[in-house]
Amino acid sequence: MSSALMRTIKPGLEPQTPVLQPLSQAVLAFYQATVELGIDSSVTTFTASGFGRTLTPSGNDGSDHAWRNHHFIIGTGVKGSKFYGNFPLLAPGDNNDANTRGVLIPTTAVDQYGSTLAQWFGVPQSSLSTGFPDIANFGTRPLGFLLIPAGGGRHARANRRRVSLSNRLCGARLSLPAKPQCH
């Protein structure tokens, strides 16, 4: 995350808009490049972190560290237009708040997202707890946000080809759209 974005995390969305719009355009351009290169079915882009922010500001008008956060997942194999996990009430003091400042207790773990992606890469369900030991603490695993062929075969084979995505994208001509079309 850029230091410019970190400096703008304050109450209200207006200060973040100048930073988040270019991020949105860059992610869209990246996805469009994978489509143009014909590798979109082998690429999934996602964010993950155990880090979050409180809902209410601290004394210096910023927000304090917390646990919960929301993330995005983009790719041809994503089952989109759904929210995966439990969407919390976004009000300080609700039943998922560890205190009264909006320190929301997670109900969906980063391990659940990671294990879903691992299955897409071909890791069998029986091996998921080795790489994601905390998923035993959460009910739903995997979350089901990706189209995973039986055994993850197609994606596992595609990823073993070791396509050098970064080298291919560096040679691609990417142009950011003036007004991105997001679906």
C-alpha cells in the first residue's frame, strides 16, 4: 500500500478517492492484459491481510489497528457478484465489536481465502490444514469463490508450466482507460 494512501486514511471517503481511482484503473488494466495475453484463466488477483482498522477515529483523527478487513478477488475463474463470508454490522458496539470503537472480530479468516486459492492450484482438500493451520477454527472451508475443476487439474497443470507473467506483462502495452468499466 502506498504511503499516500496511508496518509489519507481518515473519516470520510473523499480523501481516499484520488488514490483509490488509479488503483482501480491499474487492477482493471492488469486484468485486461491477462485477457489480451490469453492467460486470464490461469491468473487470479486477490488481496489478503489479517490487518484492519477501527471504525471510529482515534484522538489524532486517524484510525487504530484492528483485525477485520474486506478484500477483492478478480479473475475469469471467480464466481462474482457475491459477498463471501459474513458481512458485519458496521456500527461500533455491535455484537462483533471487541470494544465500543469498532474493533470488529473476524468471522472469516484469510486462511479460508488462501485455502480456496490453494485448491484452485491443485492442492487436495486433505492437505489444506498443512498450509493453513488456522482454518480448523472456522466453519466454511473453502469459501467457494472460484470455479475449481475436479482435482484442480486444469489450473494445476497451467501453473506448472511456469508462465512468467511478469515478463509477459512487462512487454504488453497497457493503457489505462479514461473511465474504467467495472462489472
